Amino acid sequence: MQLTLQIITLIGSVAMLMYGLKVMSEGLQKMAGTKLSNVLGTMTTNRFMGVLTGAGITAAVQSSTATTVMTVSFVSAGILTLGQAISVIMGANIGTTFTAWIMVLGGGTFDLRLLVYTLILIAVVLIFSKKSANLGDFLMGLALLLLGLTTLKINATEMHLDQMEPVKDFFLATSSWGYGSYLLYLLIGGIMTFAVQSSAAIMAITMTLCSTHVLPIDMGIALVLGENIGTTITSNIVALSASVQARRAALAHLLFNLFGVVWVLCVFRWFVGGICDLWGVEFTPGVPSEVSPDRLNAILATFHTTFNVTNTLILIWFVPYIEKLVTFMIPTKPEEKETDSQLKFISGGLMSTSELSILQAWKEMSVFAVRTQRMLGMVHDLYREQDSTKFEEVFARIDKYEQICDNMEYEIAQYLNEVADGRLSDQSKHEVHKMLRIVSELESVGDANYNLSRYIKHKHDAHIVYTDYQDKNIELMLYLVTGAETKMVEALDHMQVTDEQFVEMTEMENEINNFRNDLKTQNMQHITDKEYDYSTGVNYMDIILEMEKMGDYIINVEEALYEHKHDK
């Protein structure tokens, strides 16, 4: 019964550690919010800055997954090149080693429970105050992480693993095969990390086994190498359903770690011996070191950091060649070529926190707006086109874009609904509501463009000829609507509308409405005066009225953005 309780406590403490790390990471990401993505977009001017950026962000948010997902989404959107993404992922590998140093602190000989419960008390106060709920989440996550580590350490000590004959026999039997043992533990580390989906949890278990003098330090380090491989296997499986560039970035991550494992195995005992000498510990291959747990944990953390830093220093000079290699290994198939129908930012799934997912959706809506703007340009081309063959080609493109707009509305709205299912503040929920409204309005802009193309096609097929006066008015209305849409695209790109911009947009909308009213009155008079027939007047006004509707949809987007700014 006692052993059963200890095993359950062991598993529960690992689960608590994993959950604490998740809550801590999410709290930090919520506090950082859009700044993380802004840093990724602006601080990757070269491969060295990319490494520093990836390391810094990953160390801050304690989640290489968050960094990798943002990086891949930026590659898909063309904001980062594949080469820049590879350098950021290299940096993320360095940043994730910071977690091991937190565990060194949490697994120390001094009792952290006073600190843990103090953090929990402060976190609860902050969470219920709501004003600093994100900071509260971070402190709660840190407390749970440290509590999990402390419980894991105490439970492992009470279990006396070093005195359990089956455990001793297993590690003794599998630690005497030389390099065969290293390969075995490397495989075990990879499989365990892939199964648990948390390298931090496996690192904690590795530290526990080494610090209780059950597992030799070199076998523990082999487990750490396996953990590095296990995390990349997960990202490659996830990337199977993502874009070509996402798969290439994931493959580059795998190749980066595989190369590191290969070269370090060639100098493994020398490398491990050097780390042990650094901490004043005598290294004997395959034999548990009888030194303090603190020092053994520090050796593991030092190796993890030194290995990833050294691997990055070696491979950073070969980023262009790695880029060419993964491009060769994952070529772009004809059916996979990037098309306008593909989402640019959110094709890789939800981000690690809802707030970052909201940011990605904003960027996707900006792309959506640009596509409706491009569609209006096609409508203008269609109106001017005289050649029947080219006319049909342009109309077919507009029809294709209309389907793209419908798909984008559905996919973005579905994505936002998934985001809304996560933990969101009241402000974020309100923001998602505004975004759903904007997506709907953007789709209406796309529909208006398609309706315009239909009316123009009817004019073309029925051989309707406008007067110079009508042509001039349609061109002027197109000019007004194009100007309004340009303002809308700029506003979505900045995710806000200033007071001055809103006043300007309102004036443009009024100008469109007044022009529509004047043309409507004049149209009836011109039909009465027999300047053109009734059917020509109807087709003409259909185009004018549809452009005025488009202006309404555009101002609705501006209003939602303006309200969003003032709701903050």
C-alpha cells in the first residue's frame, strides 16, 4: 500500500510540474501579449539576432512550442524567411535549457515549501482581484512547478530507489554496454518525451534518478539527449498537416538536434568528463556518482545548456545550407503550391495561449482585407475590359476570389470560436465578438465585389452601352470606394482607428451616400428625358447601389475597430 501511494505521488508530482509550467508559461504570454510577436517580426534581421530572439523569448515564456508556432506562422505569412526561422528555432533550443536551471533551484537541498505557499497566497489574491490576474497566473504556475519539484524530490528520497533491487538491477544491467547503453538511454529519453509531450517532465525525472544515486550521470545525460530528439518528433508530426514551410522548419529542428547528438556522441565521455570536472566531480562511466544531489542536477543543467549553445555555434554558420537541404528534402509539390486560398497566419492551429491566437487572427483578417481590396481592383479591370476572352478570364478570377472570401470567413470564424472556448478575460471575449463582426463585414465586402462583377457581366453580355456621363460617375464612385477600402486596409493592418481617421472615414462614407442619392435622382430624370432606356438605367443604378453598400460594409469595419480601441 505504501509503495502504491509513493508511485501515485511520483506520477502526481510530475503532473503538477507539467501543469505548473503550462500555467506559468500562459501567464507570461498573456502579460507579454502582442510584444512577443512584434519582437519576432522585428528582431530577426540576421541569423545571430534570430538566435538571441528565439533564446530570449523561449526563456521568458518557458515554452519553446510557443516560440516555434509563432515562428512557423510568420514563415507561412512571408514575414520571416525560412533561414530566419531556423535561427530562431536554434535560439529556442538554448532558451528551453533555462527550465533545467529552474529545476536545479527547485530540487535544491533547502525546503521551498514556505516560498511555494507564499507564492500561492499572493497568486490567489492577484487572480481574484482581476486587475493583475495574469501576474497571478504566472506566480501560481511557478508555485505549482516548484511544489511539484519539491514533492518529486521528497517522494524519491522516501522511496529509497537506490535500495530497490529491481531498480538497481535494471540500471546496473543497462549501464554496462558502453556506447550501446548511451544509445539505449537516448532512445528511451526520446520515446518518453514523445509519449509525455513534455521535455521538462522527463528532465525532472532524470534529475530525480541521478540525484538519488540510482542512474549514472552519463546515462542521465544520454536521456537528456533523447529528450532533445523527442521534442522534435512531436513538432514534425504536428507539422504533417501544416504548410510546406512549416514542415521544412520542423525538419530543420530535427536535423539540428540529430546533428548535435551525432557529434556529441563522438566525444561523449570527454565532453561529460569536462562538465563533471567543472563541478569538481570525478566521472566514472556507468557508475552512479556519490555526490550531493544539487551538484548532480547542476551537471545535468550545465551539459544541457553547453550542448545546445555549442551546437548552435557550430551550425549557425550553415543556416543557408540547412535551408537548402530541407527545401530539397521537402519539395513543393504542384498540388501544394501556395495559393490565395490558403490562410497565412493561422494554418498551424491554435497558439499556446488564447491571447496570442487572437493576435494571429487579427493578422489573418488584415490579409482578408487586402484580398477584398485586390478583388475590387479586378472589378475595375473587368469594367474597363473590352476583349471578350480577357473579360471572361477576369470574371473567373473574381469568382474564384469570392469563394476564397467565403472560405476565409468560415475558417477565421471557426478559429475564433475555438479561441473563445479557451480561458479568456472579459475584455478578450469582447474583442473576439468584435472580430467576428469584422470578419462578417469583410465577407460582405467580398460579396459586394462579386455582385458588381455580375452586374458588369450582364452589361457586357447584353451589349449595354453607357453614356460618357454614366461612365464618368461609375469611375468616380469606384475612386471613392477604393479610397475608403484603402483606409480600411491600413486600419486593420494597425488593428486600430484613431479619432482623426474615424472622422475622415465618416466623411468619406457621407460623400459616397450623398453621391449615390444625387445619381439616383439624376438617373430617373435621364430615363424620363430618354437619354438612355430603362434597362440601361437599372443596370447602371445596380452598380452604383452595390458600391454604396460596399461603402457601408467598409465603415462598419471601421466602427468595430474604433469601438475596439475605445473599449481597451
